[in-house]
Amino acid sequence: MTDETSQDLRAVEWTGEGLSLIDQTALPHRLDRIAVREVDQLVDAIVRLVVRGAPAIGAAGAYGVAIALLQGEREGWNRDQLLAAVARIREARPTAVNLAVCVDRVARFADQGLAAVLAEADAVVREDLRANHDMGVHGADWLLKRTALDRPLRILTHCNTGALATAGWGTALGVIRELHSRGLVELVHADETRPLLQGSRLTAWELAHDGIPHVIQADAAAAGTILRGEIDAAIVGADRIAANGDTANKVGTVGIALACAHAGIPFIVAAPTTTVDLATATGDAIHIEMRDEAEILNWSGLRTAPAASRGHNPAFDVTPGTLVTALVTERGVLEVSAGELPGDRLR
């Protein structure tokens, strides 16, 4: 799969009047797109996970500044109203740092007009695509050297980190795509990723699209699969990485890291440098988004838990940097658990 021939997998596209977003809540059954021309629509799309994945919502937020400008012109907003609208986009999901970073980057050009804003948003997308391909090569090269196996690899991944989560290629799934292009993937174990099934709905859909051999497993199966020796490495993405290498990612990630440490296999985080938040010293300072308990207590609109039960629904957990074998970015690989910290190397 190449960028030029995979427009169907571009999660975020500017149409000239607004955004066209793949509705990731409809996959895998339907490949629908939603047209977004107003700030309320964009905030709703981000909150409802119509668009999700740290780099993808960063791109959506970047173009969101243009949406705010256009809506402000139509409705006669003053500067304070425009700034408030941009702030609402910026704060739509608090854990993923890319959203705030990209909104802030593009908002600096708002006074220069729509053309300047769109040029900077386009640059965000181009840089993410390039970074994704670069980290795919870096991650594949590092992993092949580290494992030194004379056969294709068996890889576990969690949540969705592919074209749907980025500007069009993938972070962790980009590494897997690079390995597959070299004929070096035997099988991918894709965790289903409760409660909204981003693994079984989205990652499996992308793997099937690319013809990559895979199985879907329950999240609770991951640790046992690793400890039975069925996995050579786990590769995941990230929504925010602290200066010490602590990593916030989809809830369930830390259990995978613990199992990898016990089994002695690599636990790899693949993310662009825009996901590294050097202003956050450790994972203790990362705000963890709590989502609606209905996502846990219901299934397909039906209550599955007793009426008296309450839900606990953190969207993310934090994996200590001491468990991160390698952090793969577009600049190369940091062996975090061996002491190569983002705060030392990426300033």
C-alpha cells in the first residue's frame, strides 16, 4: 500500500470548504465520510471518536483552525469568539498531546488569514506522513537487529495505530507495514481493544486491506499469549510521552508491557516526536481522560450490567518508561529502559 493509491484510508482530508472525515464509528461495516464545516461538528467528531488516534486528531485540529475562521466569517465572530472556538477544539480530548500542539502551531497564523492557516495545516499532514514512513523503517531495522531471527516475526499490537489514526500510513502499524513489505511478518495478534473495539474494527480492517496475516484476540488474552512464547515483540502507539519515557496509550497497554518484560521480549512504542511532551516530567502528570460509563455498562445500546452497577472507564493508562524497550520516532530509536530518555535526546 502506498500513500498515492490509498486515498480511501485518509482519515482526515480538507475539501476546500471544510473537513471530510472517515467515520470510524461505522467501520468495518461501512466506509462512510462525514462533512465538517462547523466547530461544534468537529468537537463532536473528536469526542465521539469519529476521528481518533493522536496524529489524526492533531491533523483534524490543525484544519479546525481554518474551520473556525470560516465559520467566524460567516457568523460575524469577534476575536474573542474565534479564540474561544479554537480553544474548544484544542481541549476536545485532553490526553493526546498532538491535538493541542497542532492547534497551537496553526493558530499562530490565524491573524494572517485563511491561506496561511491552511498552508500550515497542510504542512502538519505532510510532516506526519513523512515521519510515519521514517519511523516504520527505523522500527523495522531496529527490531530485526534486536531479535536476529531467521524467520518472519509474530507481533502483537493494541488499539489502532495505522492510516486511520494518522495522516495516512501509521505509527506502530507503520512499522508492521514496513516489515510486511519485506516479507517478514508471520502473524499479527491484534487485541480487540475494549470497550470500543478499535483493534477488531479498525486495525483488523487495515490489516485485511493490506493482506497482512492476522488474528484478533481478546485484550485479556494478550499476556498469556506473550508468556506462552507466541509473540516475538509488541508494538504500540502513544498519545503522550513524558520526558522520562513514561507513555500514555490506550487502556490495557501497561499489562502488555509487563508481560513483555517478564517474557524478555521487546516492548516498542512508535510515535512521532510531536507526541513527546517534554514539559511533562513523568507519567504521573499526564491527565487521563475518563469516558462515559455507558461505554462499559452497555453494548449496542443495550444495558449489559446490573442497574445498580457503575462504570469505571479510563481511556488510557500509563506505561512506565522502565518497561519501554524502545521508543521509535522519525528521528531514530531510543532504548528508554536502558536509560536513553526523550528528555535528554529530543530537546
